[in-house]
Amino acid sequence: MSLRLDCVDAIGPAWRTLATVATLAERQGERCGGPVILAGLVLGLGVVQLASGPLAQTSRFSLELLILLVLQLVGPMLLALLALALLLPRWLERVQRLGTLAWRSSAPAAAAVGVLLMLLFFVAALCGGVLATPRADLVGEVRDLLQGVLLRDLSRACLRAGVFLGLVCLWSQWRLARGLRLQRDPGLLVSDQLAEGLVLLLLLKLLWITVVDPLNLSTIPR
């Protein structure tokens, strides 16, 4: 009986933490969902129109180029930067309430949101790209497009987005807590963290493509 009570006591805090992370992830996803969809559509439309118009490339090549850009080059970092700008005020509010303990729920929630938003961004970019292609056969375009998407590349992109956003959240909340202890203006703290977050994302991107998962531009999804 004592062992059972100890297990219940141990599960209770863990369950509350998980529920808090899920609630935070839902709120952050709602805040970022609309801008992420819009950014994906604009990117998809712009890349495919540029490749198939002024560059005079085929629809197939244009969509392959879009997949390469979204999954391997700019997708995760662009997504993390957009989420950083939208979520910094929320992260500051939690630091003001919880202090240095805010990261325990905020960072895992940010990582989960990064993964989900990357999927949303990818789908929106593909929809924008398909709508921008000059081919009239949208069904065939979608079929060809899905055949060119590699699950491994999509998984890596989602992983990068989650890691990037989680680490940026951790760094930002640590810096925000330090600034609040020094009684700095919250508005200036948010502005500083936008700049620091951008630098951190660039460094993470450089580290990822040189050490963790070297970039191979010769491999275009087919």
C-alpha cells in the first residue's frame, strides 16, 4: 500500500507538468498558427512563381526547389524566428510570474510547438506552390509532389524546428530573468532578445549544417 501511494504521489506532479506543457503548447500554437500559414503560402507562391516564370523552369523542378528550401535551407530557422517574435511577450510574462522556473514548462512546450508548426508551415508552402504552378492538372501536381517528399527529410526538419525553438526559449527566458533581476525595462528586454535570438538561431543553423547534419545541396527530393 505504501509503494502504491508513493507511485501516485510521483505520478501526480509529472501529470500536472505534462498538462501545463500541453496547455502552453496549445496557446502558443494558436498564437503562431495564422502567421505561419500565411508565411508558408507566401513562400510557396513566391518560389514557384519565380522559378517557373522569370527563371523558366519546369513545374516539377520548381516544386522540388520549394521542397529543398523549406526542408533543408530556410524552413526551421524562419519558423523559429517568426515564433520568437510572436512568443517573446508570453515568455516574459511567465518569467515575471515564475522567475527562473518558467523554462521547465515553457521550453518543452516551445519544442513541441516548433515540431507542429513546421508541419503546418510545410503543408502551407506546398499548397501555395501547387496553386502557383502553371499546370492545370492540380491532382497530378499534388501526386507528383507527394512522391517527391521524403519522410526522413521532413522528420529532420521538424526535429530542427523543435530543437531551435526550444533552445531559443530556454536562452530567452534565462536572459529575461537576469534582466528583470537587474530591474531593466521589460520592453528593452524583449527588443534585446529579438536580436539575441536571431544571432542564436544563425549559430544553431551553422552548427547543425556543419556538425550535426551536414547539408547536401546535390540531393533534391524526388
